[in-house]
Amino acid sequence: MGQKKSQRSLRFSRQFSAPRGKVFALFASHERFGAALGGPAGVKLGALRRIKTSEDAGNPDGIGSVRRIGFGPSAFEETIVGFEPGKRIEYRISRGSPLKNHLGQIEFRDVPGGTQVDYTIRFEPRIPGTGTAFALLLHSLISSGLNRIENEFGAL
């Protein structure tokens, strides 16, 4: 079955000059990932924070954990639905978003000299005609965040 006309997909692929374990640890931490995406202002304002801890004590930001992004009525929540340490993180928007049928997938693999990260986001807008605007906004936010991560680890 083909992709719905309103469904959007964004793909990002980056290589970082750091071991997979270090790169995965940054992406897997709600606070560190939030700092990368939100930048210094986002950190000061606490724009992304864990509001529910995973039942897996070894991975508090693992499956079942929930992070809140934003403030007030514009805030939304994401729930981690897939988590393989060092390999994969999957999350869905679970509350309060203008997007529906959302799935974020981040995959990690070793490459010579570092780590390959492949990040895909799929979604549909709740309001017809807003998909392009949301795709542009998400693309800008994720690209800026990946650039901050490159500044921390270096790019290959």
C-alpha cells in the first residue's frame, strides 16, 4: 500500500567521528538530546524533559519513558516505543500535537572512524494543508540539532 498524500517523511543521515556508544548515549538521553535540539535557549528554558521514567532501571529514557517538549498549551509529549541500546530508538507523539500518525526512528551503526546515524520522521498533519509548513519546521529544528551534535563530536 502506498503512502497517503498527506503523509510526510523526513530523512537525515549524518556521520559523527565518535564511537557508537557515545553517540547513542547522547540521542538516548532526553535531556542531552533536548539540549542538542533546543540549543542554549532550550536548555535554559527546560524545553525538553523526561516526565515519565522507563520501567527498565538500566535505561531510564528507554521504552515507555515519556518526554515533554515545549511549554503550556503548545507542549506535546513523545513516548519511546522502541529501544535497542547502541542500535535503535523509536518514538511516537503521544499527546498534544498538531501531528498524527507520527513515528521517529533513529538508527546507529559503526562506520570507519565513527558512527552513522540515520534519522527518519513520518507524520500526517491534523489540519489539512499544514504538512509542508510542519515539514519545513521539523527539518530546520532537526538539522540545527544535528549540526550542534557535529560540533560536539565532529563530522566524518
